[in-house]
Amino acid sequence: MTRRTAGEGRAIRDLLGDRNFALLWVGQLLSQIGDQCLLIAAIDLITDFSASPLAILIPAISMALPQVLFGLLGGVVADRWNRKLVMVASDVLRGVIVLSVILVRTPDQLWILYLAAAGLALVGTFFYPARNATIPNLVPNGMLLTANGFIQGSYIIALIVGPAIAGIIVELWNMQAAIVVDSVTFMLSAVAIFLINFPARRTPKAVAASGQKSMWQDMKTGLIFIQHSEPLRRALYVTAVATLGIGSVVILAIPHLKTQLGAGGLEYGVAMSMLGIGSVLGGLVVTRLSRRLSTNVIIGGMLGMAGVAIVVFAFAPNYAAVLGSVMVLGMCIVIARGALDTLTQALAPDDVRGRVQAAVNLVMAAGTALAEGLSAVLGHFLGVQGVFVAAGVITAVAGFISIYALRAAAESAAGGFRLK
């Protein structure tokens, strides 16, 4: 092992050994695994009670609308109030809301599930801006990119192990047990966040000044800040285009594998495992990359590789090529998303960081919804491979452009680090 590799290993161990960040990461991993339990339970409920595609579409819309309508408001709350309390209260409230799904016993009661989905999404619009705005206050500046990479990686890890855990729970007990597990994971996350020692972030004078403004004025202040910050606007543009490209492959991945390679549920599960392995690999190498390359080059390189991986996935001649491309894609997504989060966090002062992160989440939610809708429509006319090629080209072009477009953003972010 070289001295450099040993140093990187120590840096990762130091990050995961940091009590505050470890509590946040473990809490997020648990709640995300719980979310997969709810997802399996919800799909089981819906398919038992209705064969209509609208039955699946309605909860998807129920979750998307609150993010679009109230996403920016969540950023205002994250900047106005104690972020620790916002996160704890959000987790506790979501833990209570999810229990209402147990009441669904007949098709006529599916509205409870739809309302619960909307409630969970609404509360999430307050939780995630507070979480993302808090991360720079919990970790050293030099470890911010690595920390964001681990936060992004926890979701993919949960995406892999969560369905398996949910399947076991449903098989051994029932759907209601899976819902209870999801509720418990939210409560455990709330406890973990409550135990975190949050550093003081705002002076009493700043809090008083914020309290004199209306929520709308605070929201407008955040939007004006984004409008006047060209580096931040560029980071949001790249995030939107990258989300549009990568999001396009999600909804068509399963039918593509089935049509082209005759793959079934087992093969898709293994592919998802490779996606997880790639995400873990991304979390391990991100520290090395951050020491050798600027943030804009990391983003550009990872998006370029992701674009190539999408095209390879589209024309993979065998299952081995599928697994390789999926692993590369998982690594690239984790690193690129973590680097973009790092840029947007570093470019925003702490007193508006929640509103900036809410804007990032809004861009991601809207971009994903638009990508999935367009891919479904275009897949009918262009074919699945045509959509994948277009998505790969869009993602790769976004990467090439970001190397130059985000250069000033990366320099500004680095300057912000030095000033702290």
C-alpha cells in the first residue's frame, strides 16, 4: 500500500469515525432501507386491489406534486429555524404518517395510501434541504466531497438491500409488518440526529432579522441570491441536464433487459447489486480524485463516463457487459452528484444554504419527472435503444460543457473553503 493510498484510507476512516457524521449517515441509511419496505408494501397493496396503471400513477403524482409546489418553502424553514429540530421533527412526523397505510384494507381505502404518499413527500421537502445545508457544518471542508459521496451512496445501498429485507419481512409476517419497520427506521433516524452535536450556525441578530421577514420575502431572497450568482446558476443548469439524461434510463431499464437479453427478476437484481458496488467504489475513490482534480473536472469526467456507460448498456452484447456498464454508472452517479452537491453547498453562505439546497432538490425532482415522462413517450417512437443513446449523449455533453462552465464555480467554492 502506498503512502497516498494509506492517507486516503485514513481520511475515509476519519470521516466515518466522526461521531456526528456517522450518526447522520447511519440514520439516513436506516430510513432509506425503511423506505424500500414501504415501497414493496405499497406496490403489493396496489396490485392486489387494482389492475389499472392509474393506480400506480396516482401515488407517483402524489409524491411529485408536494416537491414541486412546496420545495422552496422547505428551504426557507431550513434557514429560519433550528435545522436539527426540523430534521428530528420531520422524521418523527414521517414515522407517524407511514403508519396510516396499515389502515388500508379495501380498494375503497387506497386514498389513504395516496394521501400518506403526499404527506411523506411534503415533510421530505423540509427534511432534505435542512440535511444538505447541515453537512458542511459537520465535516471539515477538505472532506465535504467525500461526505456527500457517502450520503449519495447510502441511497443506492438501501436500494439494493432494502427490497430484499422488505421481501423477507412480507414473506415471514405481512405487509403491515413492513410498514411498521419503515416507521421504526424513521424514529431511529430521528434519535440518531437528536444525538448529533450541531455547531452554532447563526447569531441571535441574524435570527431576529430573519424573523422580521415573511416566508415569501425569505423565499424571494433565496431566489435573488441564486439569480445573482452565475457560478451557482451554472451548477444548477448542469444538475438539471445531467438529471434529464440519467433519469431517462430508469423507467426503461427493466423492459430493455427483458427484450434484449431475456433477463428476468434475478438478472435485474444482480444488476442492481452491481450498481451498489459501483456506488461503494465511488465513495472509496472520491477522496483520491478530490486531491488530484478540481471539482469541475471531476463532475465533467464522471458525467462523460456515465454517458458512455449508458450507451454501452443500450448495446451490451451480453449480460457481462450490462453488469460492467451498470457498475461504472453507479460509481459515476455517486461521485458526480456528490461533487455537484459540494459545489452548491460551498457557493452559498450558511444563512441561505437551505434555500439553495431546496432549489437543487426541486431541479432534481422536476428533472427526474420530466425525464421519466419523456422516456416513456419517446421510447414508443424511437425505441428503447434510441432513448438510451439520446440520454447517453445528453449526459456526456453535459459533462464536457461542465468542465468549462463550472470552472469559475469550482474556483469560487475553493475560495470559500479557504475563507472559512
